[in-house]
Amino acid sequence: MGLYNVISILLLMLLQITNAASNAEEYQTYIIHMDHSHKPAYFLTHEAWHRSTLKSLSSTSPADRDDSEMLLYSYSHVMHGFSARLTPSQLSKLESSSAHVATYPESFGKMFTTYSPKFLGLRQNLGLWPAASYGQDVIMGIIDSGIWPESESFGDKGMSEVPERWKGACENGTAFTPSLCNKKLIGARSFSKGLEAAGISISKEYDYDSPRDFLGHGTHTSSTAAGNHVLSASHFGYAKGTARGVAPRAHVAMYKVLWASDSEKSAASDVLAGMDQAISDGVDIMSLSLGFDFLPYYNDIIAIGALSAIEKGIVVVCAAGNDGWAENSTYNGAPWITTVGAGTLDRSFTATLTLDNGLTVEGESYFPESVYISDKPLYYGKDNASKAICYYGALDPKEVAGKVVLCDNTMKTDVDGQMEEVRSAGAYAGIFMTDMSLLDPQDYVFPALIVPVSTGALIREYATQANTTKVKTLTFVHTNLGIKPAPQVAFFSSRGPDPITPGILKPDILAPGVDVLAAVAPNRLFIEVNNYNLASDYQLMSGTSMAAPHVAGVAALLKAVHREWSPAAIRSAIMTTAYSLDNTKTTIKDQWGGLPATPLEFGAGHINPNKAMNPGLVYDMDVQDYIEFLCGLGYTAKQMSAVIRRSQWSCRQQPTELNYPSFIAIFNGTDGSPKAKNFSRVVTNVGDGTSIYKAFLEVPSGMKIAVEPSSLTFTGKNQEQGFVLRVEIDNNAPKVAYGYLKWIDQQNHIVSSPVVVINY
């Protein structure tokens, strides 16, 4: 008997089904991931091996077996494996093979856009979307790291013609030609002269010398310019073009200023040049998901460029930064910039675990494959403290291989380290306990779920008390909507008070910035799973860089409805209609610890686009108001000139307050008692011609708020009325206290402003 026949017989014996599938068993399609190293050498192709494997599962005689009825596809690139129609008993036998890696039950999907527009309340036939014609004819300028023009996000189906006022262009460059632009992507330029002048080369391996972005619209590299100007995209996460989902008919122009360079640097001069070009080209909205070190406005090139844009009527929206671990960490806090923090959605991605004792729990997981694990031993190192916490090098592969490993919560290592230890030891999957997961979706390189410590304690109790512990089922991955509480302030979102001007409340607004579906470069590795590189046209990403484009998109919609509104009016409408209660009807929580957040974290609240379309009143400002504000900072003539880009200006003798839509007072121990401050404001009626607004105050204990007058009467549209707000605290007030001023009229307009007091 030849070697070929001997091996064939052995393979058939290994996979022989002991009990034939009954006629009652139903067939279902599965994707079977196989370990290609188990392929016998005598099979010339993987498909031949796959067909032979399927033949061995048949209950009929070899002559009658027709594997063509079972096999759908043989995969050799996306994975090594196949898809086939199998009965439950056939699947069970196949999964017992040492060559089997994983099983993915067939699933059915539909074309997706990001979920965040729905969370924002945007509807196709109601509210802001149809009123704004989905942002039609508005031009959004994105200052970022380039674009992947082939993405479906930038297709121009249903788009209007390019506005005649548009002066921009699409340039030639590496892997980029003007023909890649269309009625959606109407401009694409890149700026690198500052980089080149500093002798820094653009990476040929990781980037393109053109508007094309190898990384997907964002880079995690740090970028620095000369002197102390430090631009770090890592403060902001990955910047993505999520504005397409919010304003689907707005035109987009990309200005590439961030680069993957040999020394990981970018030049401030290039950023400023990009902003300058965007203004020249005629954008209506400017969105930036990057920032520099905390600098006075006269040294802050984004603040300088933004003020110039504001002067031209351009709304400038910037990410607040991802330094949420610290107070006074907001970037881009100039009062003419709309500064955006990041919040969560009411959506989660989970895995479901059922133990052999019937306990079923759900945990967080972003493992990117629909894996079904069943009847696997549960391992817990109960007799060894290091093994119990899955400490580095503690797990014995002989003990954990092929098992689901439970890891205790610990301060000695983080979940990322535990996950790597479990994976490298050869475990089938891992269960990790923590009340604060800081993992990104790309960290889930093998089947893993995160459970709260309290839930993990129940699993640990079973693992330590039962004689034989087993995972009955473990399924990945499920999408859950309506999660509570939501929104929350993302743990990474930068917080106030603003480090440059603490007397201006920043951030201004909260918007979706966690697990947002974003278009990316499809040739860029996203995650490596089972030694296979996975890539996608879209990825889930988080950061204030994801939140800022949402607000930019809403600003584009408002611009389409109210062409006459100034950038300040648009920001005011967004801020005064925001909400500060989550879907449990309590104050928005902070992911850090789950306690109620304050306006120092969420600003005026979470953006509410439909309400912003009709705010009733706005707190308006123009460039002269910002000049007056700068005059009050004590800048020299040279410093003033640097910010406002002119040699002559006028200031009132007495400093004036900005007409900002929020209020913040800061007191210290040297201030007298009672500690009090007055604020002067002017509101403009943008609603019905005749209306009467009355002041309603929400005031916490230890704080007093008074408004004079307490009623505002308007007899015409665009009419202005002024008022004075006085805030006072006593000696027993907490460090941070806040309330709200709400102007409410007979049409139920609610014009809400936070009133914050910091007591050092």
C-alpha cells in the first residue's frame, strides 16, 4: 500500500463520524478557519485539502459523496479556511480536529454608515437634515493628514455641482491626480515646505508626498516644528472624516499638513499654510483635529489662523485634546474657536459567556471575528498568585493551551499585559476583570472579553469551588444599542479650566468621539489575528479628533439653513441647545469613576443638532469683540499685532467681557467674602418677531445666581436685549459648583447656559 493511501486512510479515520447525521438535522453555513500548517504535503492546494476534509464528514459511501454541495468557498488570502454547509454533528466532528482554529457562523449585514448621526437625532424626513438639504453647497475644509479618495465616504452620488465661488484645486502628487476629485471631494492639497526646509524627509514607507493619506486621515506620530511649537496628533487620537455622515451633501476639501516623516515631525509653518489656503479657497467650515503646546495666543498658530478665518465668516471647529487624565488640559481654547470634547454613544460591543453552571454574563469585546466557542475548560490559577493575575511569564502553556483563562484584577500589570500573556501561552480565549478598560479595538488580537470586577468575582467563585470547570459557550461579537448611561464624557477627553484663559469655559461642547465608524486607508493593517493581517475600509476609532468633525458637520448644516449667521451665532446655537442629562435623566457621567461630570468636562452639554436649528436667542460676537478681549490680556503692541494681523486697532479704555454663551467665575483664598462677580451679556432674537423670555435659574446649595432684568421682551427679529448676571458663593461652597441660566419663551425655546464657579 502506497504512502498516499496510508495517510489518506489515517485522515479519514481521524475525521470519521461515528454517528450518521439524522435526516432531521438541518444544514447551516459556517466559515471554518483552519491551521494551514496541518495541511498534508500530498495535497497540492488548500482547496484539495478542504474538499477532502469535507468528504470525510459525509455519512454516505465514498462513491456517493459530493463535496461540491457542501463547499462554498475556499479561502487562501483573507484566511486559510473555507465556508461550507454543515449539520451540527458534522460541525462538531470538524471542530474536534487539531487543524481547526475557529468557527464563524454565517451572518447577514447591510450597508452601514456611522451610527452617530442617529444618536444625534438626525432623521431623513424631519428636523435639521431636510431643512439644511443635508448640508448642500456648504464647503468643509479639513486640516489633517490627507485623504483616501477611493473611499465610499467620498463618493459623489447625489451631490450638487461644485459651487461657483470655489477657488480651490486638487493637486498632482505621489499616487494622487486631480481626476480623483469629484463633486464631493472638491479640493486636495498638501503642505510640506516647512518640513523640507528643516531637512526632514517624508517617509516613503509610511506616507505619500501628496494629499493621499497612508494612515486613513490620521497619524499617531508626534510632530514638532521649530522652537517650542509642538504638534502632537497623539493628544487627539485618529482624525477621521466623520463629517460625511453628519453633513452628507456638503463638499469636502482636504489640506494635508500632518506627515509620517523619517523623524516623525511636522512643521507649524505647514499647518498655518494649510489654514491660509483653506481661507483663500473659500471654505465655509474649518475642522482641525490637531493642536500645539499650550501657548499664549500670539504664539499659537492655530489661534492666529482661526481668528483670520473667523473674520472671513468661517466657522472653526477644533478637537479639545485627549489628555483627560489632567485638569487644565484643553487645547485649542481660543474664544473664537469652537472647542469639542468627546462623549460616548449608547452602543457597545460585547461577548457573551455562559458557564457550565448556567451563569451567563456579558463583557466588553472588540474581537473582530464572529467566533463561537463551546465546551472548553475554564482555567484559573487559584493556587498561584502570579498565575491568578496572569502575570508576565507566569502561565504554563501546558496548563492553559486550548482553555479559556480567567485573569484576576490587579495593580501589578494592566489588561493589555495580561492579554498578551494569555495569548502567548496558547490559551483559546481570555476573561479579564477590570472596572476601567483602556483598550482600543485593535488590541483584541485573540478572543477576549472584559468584565467588571463584581462580575468577575462570580466567575472566580465558580472556578475555585467546582471540581470541573467548563465554559459552555462563549460567543463574539454582539452589538448592543440603548446602553445606559449614555452619553458619558470619554475618559481621555481633555478637561478645563482652560490653561491659557481659564475665564472662558472650555470645552464648549461634547460630541460623539468613542467607537465612531470612520473611513480609513484599506491597505493599512488594522489588527493581526491568528497571524493574519486584517484591514478594512472602515474602523472603529476614538478621540476628540472623532468628535470635532461631528460638530463641524452640524455647523455645516446650520450654515446651510442660516447663511446669515456669524460663526459666533452658530456656536451659540449649538451650545445653548445642548443637553446635560443622559438617557437615565441624570447628569452626564464621567467615564473616570462613573461620577457625575461638570461643565469643566462637558462644556455646555452634549450637542443636539435639531434643537440648534431654532435656538430662539443667540450670543453673537464679531472680530472687534475678540480684539477687545485681547486688549484686556495686557499684550504688548507687537503681541497684539501678531494675533490680529494688523498694525492699528482700537480698544475701549475699560476692558469688556466677551459675549460668551457660558459663564465661569474663579475665586481664590484672598478674595473677600462674599465672593461675587457680575457678567454683562447681550442676546439677539433669531426666532419669532414677538416673544417674551423669562429667566429660570437652577442653583445648587452654597451658590446664588441673580439676573437683571429677569424678563426680556422682543418685538422684532434680530433685536438685541442686554442683561446682567450676578453669581455669588459662600465660604462653604465646594471647589467646583455650577448651575444654569435658562431663558424660556412662550414657544418653548430654552436658551441654556452653564454658570460655573471655581473656588480655590
